[in-house]
Amino acid sequence: MKKSNNDPAAGATRLSLSLPNGLAAALDQLVAEKGAASRSALVADLVRAEVVEHRSRRGKQEIAGTITLVYDHHARNLQAKLTDLQHGAEGMIVSVMHVHLSHHDCLEVLVVRGPADKVRELADRLAAVRGVKHGKLTITTTGHED
């Protein structure tokens, strides 16, 4: 049986795309600034990133990523609260890196993996702790497709 051009196993599918002139110029500039091999390569990267982000919003979809926190380590009970939340994460935290930014401020990066809804809930709970100045979840794919 012959594979069709739209079969994901066939390699690549050719698409035709129309963009307003200004957006096409911005795309060309982005290609140059990022050093992308071509417009197609950059568009593929952009689409891939959106697919990963979209899938991460589905409740039980497994995701991987990082939770980045900046906090004042002198804030009352902050360390204990963050530690309690992390210990309650039931295997979602793969690794933690802690960096001293200044006398008061620390940066903590947690590498996480698990169901999207649970990872997002953990990130929200950590970021909401009093004394946390900034919290951000950055997601990526686990490399496994549905």
C-alpha cells in the first residue's frame, strides 16, 4: 500500500501558506535572527511548540518541564512551606537546583514530570506561597506522542 503525502510516517507534508506582507517580513527577520535553516524549519518549530503547549493543557497528558521560583529566603516559614509542598509532590519532582542570587534572594529550579493538571497545580501552589516573588512553569514534551 502506498503511503499518502499526509501520512506522518511518510516524512514531510508540503503546505502552502499565505501571510500578510508585514507578518511575512517579520517571519523572515525571525528566521535570520534565530539562524533557522529556512522559513519551513522555523514554522515547524513554532507549530511544534504550540502543539506541546496545547497538549499540556489536557488534564492527564504527561508533561515535563521546570518550575522556576525566585524568593526571599528570609520570609517567615517560607522554606518550610516550600519543602512541605515539594515533599507532597508524590514523585513529580525529578531534580532541584538552588542558587543564591543575593543576600536575601534565592532562585530555585525544579525539574518536574507528571500529569499536566497535577504539575500545573504544584506550580501554582508553590508560586502562591508568601515570600515567593516570582514563579513560572515552563513546559516541554516528554518526547512521547499520544
